[in-house]
Amino acid sequence: MIKITLPDGSVKEFKSGVTGHEIALSISEGLARNVLSAKVNGEVWDSSRPIHEDADVQLLTWNDEDGKATFWHSSAHLMAEALEAMYPGVKFWVGPAVENGFYYDVDFGGQSFSSDDFEKIEKKMLELAREKNEYLRKEISKADAVAYFEEKGDEYKLDLIERLEDGDITLYTQGGFTDLCRGPHVPHTGIIKAVKLTNVAGAYWKGDENNKQLTRLYGVSFPKQKELKEYLERVEEAKKRDHRKLGKELELFTFSEKVGMGLPLWLPKGTILRERLENFMRRAQIKAGYDPVVSPHIGSKQLYVTSGHYEKYGEDSFQPINTPSEGEEFLLKPMNCPHHCEIYKARPKSYRDLPVRFAEFGTVYRYEQSGELHGLTRVRGFTQDDAHIFCRPDQVKDEFIKVIDLVLYTFKALGFENYTAQVSLRDPENKSKYIGDDELWDKAEREIQEAADERNLVTVRELGEAAFYGPKLDFMVKDALGRSWQLGTIQVDYNLPERFELEYTGADNQKHRPVMIHRAPFGSMERFVALLIEHCGGDFPLWLAPEQLTILPISEKYQDYAEELSMILSEKDIRGSVDNRDEKIGRKIRDAEVNKTPFMLIVGESEAKDRTVSVRRHGQGDLGSMSINDFIDHFSKESAI
Ligand SMILES: [Zn+2]
Ligand SMILES: [Zn+2]
């Protein structure tokens, strides 16, 4: 008998040789049907593979990342089986699971292939899936493996075998297809119910451009037809919400090759949106006790030598700026922190002065390769909603709680309801890697967790994920399409106070080092606006919308009333414009809907006479007639944060 420990801590006894599938069966038949693979002592195995010693076992289903990976990798085998049946002599390199599906690198040996062939391959895959062929694992000697693939004339698999140890080689066969693979795979092909090939691209063998170019064929698969349908809908929706597309349509920002790649230009509407966000954060920060500061866009090279940034990034980023005077060198600011350290030093500090919190919407510049640039999410110049808190070690926990509150307030105001937090800690086995006092680290790590717990955050703890200079807390936010974005990092830093020799005078009249905390709830204005556009699909919360309403006179006769209305509303800080075009009212309404303008106020004869407005709300339709004051009340209620 052997002891199997399940994730909930329960221990069950089984005969040696028990499989993941049998363990699942002992729990329920439903579970057994859904088990795709099993994690045995940390390694993912076929659910049909016998276990011969005491082990920790986690049964993996579609709901586990590792289970999904098993499913998708098995689908790559199924695709290879279909291809081998349809394109005789085709050869395969590697076929891993990836973030959203799987791919296989294929040598078609000169046979023509294009995305027009996707459909018939999908059909063949499903036909083979319905045969419910088992994925059979076979251990094989190196000599036998070489003989098998030499016979087949497959130089790719022979290349892989060369690097494998004898005794560590397995083949998997499903139906008529055999592949060299270490596994694991799902029990049989019948589990794969829906398949979609998504992309085809060239890929050099082993990523080396001197090698032959193979065809990389991407696909995705699901255990239910319904899930494929939902997936395709999400892909469609993501395309519609792409911030680059909406940014252009809604006239928020643009790029110009003449200005330079990766350097966004904010158009008037985008600027209003961005300023609204900045003002929101400014107000929240003033309430939370921050002091605004401003620092220049460049700094002496020596500043970044002191901070360590030059040593770390100097070679791979923008190069120093030289001046006509000899020996002067400046760098574009890659980080605001060094400037803020010098601001801290402007005046001597006592323990009673701390904490100090310096906030700046600081624009920084970092070189990104042109191929890495992407809309507003990867740019070469961006503005952080940055702040640095300098505090005593006994204030770290309180400061963390305050920053967590600020981050959560931001998420709430912007409609992000789905988030988790990650606490990144030291690698306890390797403490010498980290700078700073051992006791301080222990205390800070404990207090970050306590701060998160006090605010009921769901956290995961990651050992070894801390920076060398301090532990941190990151938020992972899910957008409306379920995609994860990292936001709102709060980072403890023991390094910069040391490098800049920051001090305060303690109650004991001795000099002490403050602790520095970096934080930026939005991260950067650019990336955050991109996220916001994609999260709300351009339908911004009312308080943020660049144009909150448009006034639509039915004809020229009511233009004066429309203009007067516009003045009254703008005095109430309600932003909008009058659509004076000589167009039919139906057309004006359609255009306002396309622009996602939240409110449309239609004015004609009776409105002008009674001093009312006829109100339409984007996404809701007609709200009827209201007096001007009633509309202002209605608007204020909805736009309150
Ligand atoms: Zn495999
Ligand atoms: Zn910083």
C-alpha cells in the first residue's frame, strides 16, 4: 500500500500502482470523467500512469492551468496526426501548449499550405478525436528510438533524441500517429470536442535565421463546443475594444513617425480624459497626505550613477546628452526616484517629520526596441502617477495600509471589481542576495502580509520574487474580457536610502536611515488609459468621458436655445458641444451613438418654449423630457464618484 496526500491535506491509502484516474474514481465518477492529468509530487503526469510510492497528488481538470496545458498539448498531437494523414511525408519539430492554445512547428517538405486549409484540418482533427484513441505511453531505449526515427527519415526528432539521456525517452502513440514526447497527455482524443486553427507563421528551426524556415501552426481547442463559441466571441470583442483602434475612432491620441516611434501624442479629447484621471488622483493624494513636487525631465549622469540605474540600464537605453561645455553629461529621466531622494535631502529631517510623501506625475523615458512598441502599452516616453514615501521602519505597515486604501478606492471609482494581490518575498534559502538588514526584511514582509489581511485582500505569496532591494505587493486586475493586467505596485526599498545616504534624527538624537516606498496606483497614464479603453470598450464612466453630452437642435431655429443650454451646463462643469450641422436629427443621434457620447439632449420647438430638454442616454435610449435643473440633478447623481 502507498499513501496519497490530496491538496486538502487528507491522506488516503491505495495499492501501489494506483493511477490518477483511479484516485479520482474513488472520489466521484464525475471527477474521474473530468480529470485531464495529475500532478504527482510537483510533476504533471498522465492520469493513467501508475504511482508506486507515497506521493502528494493533485488531480488536474480544465479549471487548472496545468490541466489546460495538458489538454492543449495533446491537441497539438491530434493536429499532427491529422496533418500526417493529409500531407504525406510531413515532419514535426516541437508542439507545446502556449498561453491561449498550442502550436506545432511543421516541415511540409515543399507541399503548399495556407490558412485556406484550416477548415479541412479542423474537420480531420474532430474526425480523429471521435475515434477516442488513447494516448499510449511507451518507455524506449535510446538506440530503439534512434532506429525508429531513422527509419522514418525524421531528422528533427533525431536531433531532439541526441540531447536526451538513455532511460529517459518516451514515445506516445494515439491512433496511427507516434511522437517522441515526455508527456503528459489527456487519456484519449475523445475529450477534445472543439478545435480552431488560429494562425500560421514562419518560424526558423531552433529560432536561428540561418536554419530552414518551418511553418508554425497555431490552434486552440476545448472540451465543449460552447466554450469555443465563447472564446471566439471574446476574440471578436477584444478586436473591437483594441485601444489602438478606439483611440483613433474616439480621437484620443495619435502617433507620428516624424515625432518618433513610441512617443504618443495626446489629442484634445484624450488630454481631457487624462487630466480628469490626474485630477482624481491629485485630490485623493492630497486627502491621503501627499505633497506634490516637480522635477525636470533630465538629470546629471552622476545622479543615475549614484542611484545605480546607469550601471544597470545605461548601456541598453537612451545614451547620455552632451552639452557644449565639456564634461557635462545628462540622461533622460528613466525613473523619478533619484530626484525625489534629492528633494528629501533638501532639508534635515527629524523622526517627527516622517513620513513624508512626495507625489509627481513624472514623465520618464526608456528605450524599447521598435519591434516591442505597442500602442499605449509599450512606449518610449510615459508619465507615471509616481510617489515616494519616506518613513521610519515602524511606520511601514501603516503606510502600506494607506496605499492599499488608495489603490482600492481607485479600482472602485473605475469599475475594476475583479482583482487579487501578490506578495513578493525573499528567497529564504538565499538571503545573501538581498540588500538591507535581515530583521527589517522579516518585519516588512510580515507587515505587508498583515496590511493586506487587514484589508481583506486575496493574496498569493511568491518566495524569491522580491527585488534585491525590498519586498513588494502587486495587484493583478482582470478586465471585462477576463484578461489580467498588473497594476498598483507598492515596493519597499532599502537600497536607494543607502545609496543617497538619506537620514533622519531619531528620538535618541542619533542618525537613522528612513525606509523608502515606491508606489504608482495607475502605473503609467498611457498604459492605464489603454487598459481603461479596453475594459469599458470606450464607454467611459460618465465623470471621465471626454465629451459628456451633445446638444442636438432639430433645426437651425433652435440653435440659440442650444447654445444657451451649452453655456448653462458648462458653468456646472458638464462638458459638451452643440451639433450645428445641417443634418437630419436621426443622423445626428446615430453619430452621437457611434462616438459613445453618454448624453444626447434634443431640443426643438416645445423644448425651447418650455425650457426643457429631451434626453437620450447612450446604451439606454430615450429618458423623456426634463427641465434643465432636473437634468442637471440627474447628471450629477450619475457622475458622482
Ligand atoms: Zn506530447
Ligand atoms: Zn520609485
